Amino acid sequence: MKNKILLTLALLPLSTLTTLGQNVNDNEIEVIEADGTNDVFDFPEALADSNLDSLMALYMSKTYLISDNDCEPMKENPEFSREEYIDRLQRMPTVMEMPYNDVVRSCIDRYVVRLRRQVSYMLGASNFYMPIFEEALDAYQLPLELKYLPIIESALNPTAVSRAGATGLWQFMIGTAKMYNLEVNSLIDERRDPVKSSYAAAHFLSDLYKVFGDWNLVIAAYNCGPENVNKAIRRSGGVRDYWKIYPYLPKETRGYVPAFIAANYAMTYYCEHGICPMGTKLPLKTDTVMIDRNIPFSQFASVCNLDIDMLRALNPVYKRDVVPGRTEPSPIRLPQSEVGYVIDMMDSIYAGAPIMKRAEVEIDDKPSAQGSSRNGGGGQRAAYVTVRRGDTLSGIARRNHTTVSKIRRLNGLRGNTLRAGRRLRVR
């Protein structure tokens, strides 16, 4: 497809610079074709302005990402020639194809102009997340440039949830998550675990490559599903080239591969566009302590004087701010410098932990005085009998119009043995 975008070559102030041909809708990009017609495709949902503003409003972004005073951001975005973009893309040390075209260029412009402040935040967060992504990808011998996939999936927000319900850095749907052994229940969501979800994503990408054998088709399938990619291949006459099946793909997937190429470009050449990365206060070295009881984050914070928001940032897998160790021993991730102290304080942490769920409860079947008054005084009073020689629980229950289980509960009985002369409560 031959597309043409009208681009100004002058240095324009950021306040007035926009990508010409770009739709005002925050998740659409419009490319003007040579014949004057439009090609409109969706920019990834996670990178819509509203979602990125939510990300930056998170406590983590406000507190754990800080400005780098050694870097002075440009007030103007420099323009570069088509040849310079092509040269930069080709010089990146990637296995995956990083071609240039007007669609890719429009996505680059979205990053380095409209989203430059958000790119600064993502660069700061990447200091914490990229080593995790790289280890998982390397374990499956996958191209390391795939580490930028979570940028277009979630904008590096571990708690991101899409309109369709995809969750976490790698945006897993529940069905796919369970296929790759990620647990999701009321207390935990391992789609939000940076480490476990990264290994699951690497495994999934590896499986997709075995099917398609082409990385552009793999990440397209990661976005819209293998069925939609296969459908586009069939509709194109069997061609297995992303740029040839492009018109037959879903609207968002048409922008997905270009956005991925543009993310690699922006995260590599941000300096050339005058973007300063934020620094991060999140600890680069962390470790885990295994917990075998249900302990809320607030208990760790109060006993060990830890920042509860830091605990949330390091443990996004726990949906309710509770480590559910009673179900099975579960880890809490901590700054490495705090691990020894927390281990030393475990007795105090356990001793003062609030009861999260009652293990056993008694049924109060005696109406209160207030309740009896409302019911016309019809409440029952406690009644007792004395056990006689030869009595059985069933016989006592039958004579007193009650049940064996109720007598056992009222008297704390476990077996059927009764001692003559014992006084039993029957109601």
C-alpha cells in the first residue's frame, strides 16, 4: 500500500505540533493515501490518552518515578528525513524485521510528539520491568526486542485491564492465562505478576512462532488471535506476509505491528527526540519471603514500618492487599534490603495478624430481648435435662423435639457417649 503523509520539516513548538493526518480520536490514526483516500486504524488501546493518564495518576508513577535532573528535555521536537528514520530502524540490533512506511511513521510521531511525556514515564518504569522481560524471553530463546510488547499491550501498567477483560502487563485473557498455568481467583491474579506472566507470555509467543514462523504474524496473532490471522491469510489468497494481509486484519491489529516497531524506535532513540527518561525509586533488587497464613499488607507495613504502596507496587498479583498463604505458601516480594528484617519479625507479624475469615461460628438461635419484643415475646428460653442411665442422644432429642446435631452443638459434644447425671442443654 502506497501511503502519503504530509509532514512539516520545520522545528515546531510542542504546543502546536501534531501528526498531520492523525484523527482527533485518541485511539485512531488516519493515514492519507496517495489517491487522497483515508486509511484509519486503531492505535493500541493501552496507549490511548485516557489510559495513559490513569497510569500516571497511579501512586507508583507519582512517587516511584522521579525526574532526572541531569537531562534537559527539548521544548521542540526535531524533524528527521525519511532516510534518517529508515537508517535508524535498520541499525537497531534486532532479529525481527523493522521496516519503515508511512503507517510506521505515523505511529512514531504519536510516541515522540503527543505521547512524549508518557514515553518518559515508561522509560522510567522500564528500568524495573525490562530485566524481568529479558530473562523470560531469553529462557525461551526469543528475540529480546519482544520486551517492548508490554508497552503497546499495557503501557507497563501491571494492573491494566482492557475493555475485553485482558489483564496485566502482557494482557492475558482468563482462558489463555489458564492454558499457560496462570492462576486467577478472588484473591490473586497471576496475570498481574510481572515474573510469572512474562514467562507465560514467552511460552505463548514461542508456541505462536511454531505455528506461523514469522514474527510479524506472531505478534499480530498475539493481538487478535491465531484464528483472525489465519482468516486474513486465507482471504489474501494464502500470502503469509503481514503487510500483504494488512487490509484483511481487524482494525486494531492493522496498527499493532506498526505500533510495536514504533515502540522499539521510541525506546531506542528517545534522546534524539529530546525525551528525558524518568528515574525510578522502585528497588532494582528484590527477593521474596514465603508466607503460610493469610496476612494483609497492612500488617507487614505496621510491624516492619514498610510503605504499603511500595508493597502494592511490588506485589500487584494480590488483588485484595492480602497474601493468601493459608491456601498454599505464597511469596511476598520485598526490597532485598528488607528481607532479613522481615524474616526476623515474622513471629510478630503472625501474632498480630487479624483474623481474615472465621473458621467456625456458632448460630445464635435465641432471639434477643429486642427481637422477642418485636415478635410478641415468642422467643425460646434455654432448657436443660439431666441424663438418666440408658439415655441416648437420639432418645433425648426425640423427647425434647430437637435434633442430635443441635444437642451436640449446644453442649460441645463430639461422640455419642453420655454420662448419667450430666446436665445437657436441649434448646
